[in-house]
Amino acid sequence: MSDALSRLSATIDARRGADPASSWTASLLAKGPEKCAEKFGEEAIEAIIEAVRGDRDRLTAEAADVMYHLLVMLAARDIPLSDVLTELERREGRSGIDEKAGR
């Protein structure tokens, strides 16, 4: 599963310098980190709506949009997927309650 995310992340990185007129990813990145964050938020809200509605197929599609836009937002701030995966690995095996208390 993380292979698909790694490939998507690599594609986003490759489109960073592309012509914004030819690539949705390049057009988002060209608008800056704030716009990328805004778009991520919009997609997250759409996923929440589908989760409440209970439409499995729509939620799956919206979740994919959320993951894509999260990676774009991270790229806009030069945070590689590997950093996020490292953080997840650091938290692995730890209680969520303990992890939050340590912040």
C-alpha cells in the first residue's frame, strides 16, 4: 500500500516544475502552500460528509482525494512522505493516549 503512496509522492515531486497549464499538481503547487492547504481542507470536509452519509464508494473516492491533496500540501512545504512515514514508525506500538501526553 505504501508503494502506491510513494509512487504518487514521486509523481507530485516530478510535476513540481511542470507547466501549470498542463498539470493539476503543478497548478496547485504554483498557487503556493496556502492554496494547497485550503484545497486539502476542502477535500477533507468532502470525505467527512461522505463518512456521515455512509456511502462507501464515495468515501473511498474522497479518501483518495484527501491523500493526494495531503501529499501536495506536504510537497508545497518541502516535507517528503518519508518524513511522515518515519514519524508514523516512531509512534508505532505506542498508545495514542501516551503519545498525545508526550506532546
